[in-house]
Amino acid sequence: MIETQQFLYRIQPTRVEMLSEGSTEEEAEIVSAHFAYLKYLLEQGVLILAGRALNTDETSFGIVIFKAESMEKAREIMESDPAVCQGVMRAELYPYRIALMVSG
């Protein structure tokens, strides 16, 4: 069995007006692909948690907590996110460990 570690990537929109004024058609398509990618990671047992802050200013962000075998693999997962690789979101990757979590 391959040992996995936990990672977190923090994403922020590259165009903050996307949140306050609405997405362009292209941004909406990419964000839809981003959501589908996260659902795929969940189905594969990679994704632990994903969500976003609900504010609509420049401090808004989302987080994706997931499992990977290495920092390199984690970076590959993050950079394969359609919102990241297509430039709608910028992302920062961090090694991470959940300390406490509700069960059930």
C-alpha cells in the first residue's frame, strides 16, 4: 500500500470581479470544469474537503484538502485543476495535516 500525506491548496480568483459582478461565459465554463474535477477527486478517494469563503472581495479564497503520495504528485493534482491551469484561479500548495475532524 502506498503511503499518502495530506495537502492543502488555497485558490483565489485572478479576477475578483468574477465574484462581485459575475463570471464571464468562459469563466463559468472553467469553474464548472473545476467543480467536476473536484467531484472526480472525491470519487477517487483523493479529495478530503473542498469549499470557499463566501465573501466577494479580494480576500475571498477557496481550499482543497486532499491526499497524495508526495509534494510533486500534490503539485500535479493542483496544477491539473482546470481553474488553475486555465488561469481563472491562482493557487498555493501547502503540506497539511488535519488534527481534529468530526466523524460520521
